[in-house]
Amino acid sequence: MAQNRRTSSSKSDPLWVRVLLTLMALTFLGLFLAMPLCVVFIEAFQQGWRLWLSSLKDPDALAAMRLSLFAVVVAVPMNTIFGLCAAWVLTRFRFKGRSALLTLIDIPFAVSPVIAGMMLVLLFGSRGWFGSYLDAHNWKIVFATPGIILATAFVTMPFVARELIPLMESQGQEEEQAARTLGASGWQTFWRVTLPNIKWALLYGIILCSARAVGEFGAVSVVSGHITGQTMTLPLHIEARYNEYSTVAAFSAASVLALLALVTLAAKTFIELRGQVRKRH
Amino acid sequence: MSIEVKGVTKKFGDFNALGGVNLDIHTGELVALLGPSGSGKTTLLRIIAGLETPDSGSVIFHGNDATDQPTQDRQVGFVFQHYALFRHMTVAENIAFGLRVRPRKLRPNNTEIKNRVTNLLQLVQLEGLAERYPSELSGGQRQRVALARALAVEPKVLLLDEPFGALDARVRQELRRRLRKLHDELGVTTVFVTHDQEEALEVSDRVVVLNKGHIEQIGTPDEVYLEPKNAFVLNFLGNVNRFRGRADHGQVRIGDLTLDAPEHAALVDAPVSGFVRPHDIDITRHHNGDSASLIPATVTFIASLGPFVRVELERENGEPLDALLTRERYEELSLQSGEPVFIRARRLRVFADDVKPGGEDYSI
């Protein structure tokens, strides 16, 4: 019934309105999404795929990819564990300051990444709060890999928690309590009851978190120091090459990032579909 | 296994859920915790299960203090109000869960688990549904899966939180009987929470009536129904008519009636209430000079309830009354709406009213 009404109301709009609206939507999509994506690949393959490959095999590009990957491999598990803990504490317990904590989790989303980077420099830089202590122990955080990981982790912190909190809130804890009454330990309850119930949301959060972590530019740019071959992540490498007018090198690296984004998108869609199938089930 | 609850208190914020509860449950008993919502009955059940920790007091299982024992070591079967079945597991996996999480040494092998699941499915009459998911079952079926899952670990105590609350009347009646039968077969100590007095009276060996975090009365269904200790228990266990009156030196006056009430000898001109169940009211047309035990009233409405007939009446002071007559008696009288009649209370219980500061005067 509702379905019928919806179809008939859309039919009642004049044809030219529908055509115009569709065209507008398509134009916007083309201008702002499809075209830039195509440009990336066109520029990357402009002088043949050999040059594309060789610019990716360039030691600096490889180092940048390795660093980006390393940052993701460290930061994403950190945020996954943090997200699980935060979601568990915030949905399973009622305590004072709970809503303040819920807001706090969103700070990395609200704050500009550049500020996040500067905050790290102010804390761990040579003239920062812990600067002299770190110097004395010969520990480098800013302008080194740890700084890049911290910046990436900070910016991507809320993704997993944000996915899990609403789901765990709505699922409640009765199933977990039931598991306990049946003799399951805390770990058994987590692995056999909690995790299976949240696994799709968790995966979804991890994918979003990874996608954002690979592409992070602002915060990392501040703490990196731009040391070629050492503290350049893939996005920083792209910017550097672009500023040197090495278009092919810049866009080859960019095409890798774009490809990653497309893969992420596909994975995300797949998980969403899975989630829907299960819900219907 | 016997359960002893000693001086248990529990607060949620400013709300007193339980205020010093003492309760003995004997081995093999089927006990109902009965009370209105907010009376603390579910909290008490969850404290017995270890899902809630008491602020003070202790829970003793078979002579051993279990107050600090974690839930998973208590060997209690708990059936949740909304069943809490594991939604990502099939019925069979749900039932097997308690066996599969056992430490390797105590865990039965796969064939044993399979047999156990099959037996339990038979016990709750759900053969053939082993591979279904909870979302594919009806409410009554889910309830039975929850019961089978709780029984799979051979619990020492079975605890059920409003086990039939979310089901429709038919299914509820059937499952009620099934629970009683199951309990008689297995002999496991069983405690269930309910707000339905009929359910409590029908199923249990003993009823614990709770109100505002306190136990009002503990007794067999007959005891709490026929010998209620106070006005709350009387009120909660079924419909009742209330007559306001006054007690003075062992005499109770209700309207023109004067009754002896030696149990209230200590009261001096205090407000009391007389309570009569609708089926304890008889209706007559003539007072035969016996006006001392009769109260005049007018029939206002007659509702036929199959084997019974409910007659609504109004007293001379405007207070409404309900009487429940057998169909035979009703036909004998052939009452008409609007007719003046007399009523006689076959069984009247008098309780002193709660003395509230500035309380109203209830004299009639």
C-alpha cells in the first residue's frame, strides 16, 4: 500500500522535473566524484604503465608506502582494542561522567587534524612538556615514526567505538548474563557471545578506521618533519612529488591510495549487505 | 538445594529495591515471588543468581555462603523474561552452550552433548526445531528453548524471571502447567517471579508476597489467599470490596453493623477497613428482621461471566460493591438492574488502616 502510494506520487511529478533533478544529481556526482577519480588514473597512466610501475618502485615511494602501512598496522589494532573497551565500559556500566566520556570520544572528529598534530609537537617536541625527558633518554617521538603512529591513532580513534556503542547499547547485556549463568567465564562470554553479536559492526569500524588512517594528512604532516625516505607517509609523498612537478610520480602514488579507497568501499558495501541479510534472517 | 536469604538490602541510587529481606527456600520447593512492579521481586531473584550484588546481607546455598560467588560458579539455571537466547546460534547450539563452555575435563564429548540436546528438546517438546534460529521461533517456543538451555547444565536451582509474562493467555496457561509438571519430574528447587496472583497460586508450593522491597507474607497458596496477614496481601491476591469503619475496644462498626473483633481490642476509636471478596457476598431480597447483619444496596449492573454472574451494587452512601454469584444462585434470585436488595458478608476481614498524619476520617 505504502509502496504503491510512493510510486504514484513520484509519477505525479512532471517528467521535466524528474529529468532535471536526475541530471543535476548526475552532474554533481560526475564533477565531484567520478571525474577526479578518473583524472587520478589518467594522470597516473599518462605515460604508460611502465612509468607508473617504475615510479611506484622508486625507493622513496616504497618507503612511504611501507611507513603508511606500518602506521595503519599499529594504529588500527590500537583503536580496535580501545573501541572495544570504550564501548564495553560505556554500554555495560552506568557511572558519573559517562555522558562526558561519550562526548570526549568524539573530540578527534571535532578537532582539526592540524591541531591534533600541533598538540603532539607541544607535548613531545624538543621544546615541549616532555621534550627534555625524551631527549635525556634519547627517545624520538616527533619527526619520527612514533609521532606518525600517534597522530594517525589520535585522528582515527573514534571510528570503532562509534560503530559499536549504539549497537551494544541496543543489544543489551542479557545474552552475556545468560552466558554467565550457564557457567561461561568472562573470556568465553566475550568470544562466544559478545564478539559474534558485534562482529559486522566491528569489521565495519575497522575498515573505516583503516581507510582514514591510510589517508591521514593534516596531523601527520605536522609531526612528520618531511624527512624523505624516513618520515614520509604515502599522502605526504604525493604532496612532495606534486610540489616538485613530478606529476606522474605523484599521481601514480595517488592511484594506489584511490585504489585502496575503492577496495574499502567495496568491503564496506559487502559488510552492509551481510548485515542486512542477517537482520532479515 | 536449599536457599537462604538473610537480611538482604539493595539500593539503586535513591531507590530502595530491597530493605532487609529474609527468606528460606527448601530443597525441591517451587516458590513464587509475587508482587507489583517495583516490589523488588526481580532484584531478589537476580541477587540469588549472582547477577546483582546485595548492599548487605547474604545468600546461602545449602549451608554455604554464596554471596561473593560469581554467577558462573553458582550452578543456577536462569530463564530471562525476554529469554536472552543467543541470536547467532541455532536452538541446538543454544541448548549445548552450557556444556560446551565447561572446562575440558568436565565437558561431555560431542555424542553425549548431542544426546543431551535431543533429550532436552523432547522434554520441552521442540523436536525438529534444533536447527532453527531464535528469530524463527514463536514466543512460547523461545521460552521453552530458554528453559531447556537452563536445564542442560543440570542446575541445582532454577530461577525464572516472569517466565510467562510476554506470552498470550492460552500459551501461558499451558506453559504454567508444563512448568509444574517439569518441576515435579526433576525435583529441582525452583523460584519464579510473577506479578500475576493466579499464576502464583496455581503453580507454586509457597508464595512470597513482596511489596516495596519487603516481604509481606510467606505461605502456601491457601494460606496467603485465605489467611492474608494484612490489607496489602488481601488486596493483591484478588478482587476485594472495602468497607470503611471504626474499631473501638474490640468492637468494629461498619455503617449500622457492629461486629466483634477481639484481635483489634487494643484500638480505641481507630479507622479500620473491612474486606470482603466478591464471592463471599450473598444477596437477599428480604431482611426478615435480621437487619443487624445486612447492608442495604441497589443493583446497578449485571454481567454474565459464564458459570458466574457478577453483580455490581451501590450502597446507600454511594460506595460501589462487587458480588460474584453462581449462576444457580443468580437464577434463583432473578435479579433486575435498579432493584433494592440486602447484602450479607459471609467472610469479612478487618484490618486497621495505616495511620497517616492528618488522615481522613473514614466513618460511615
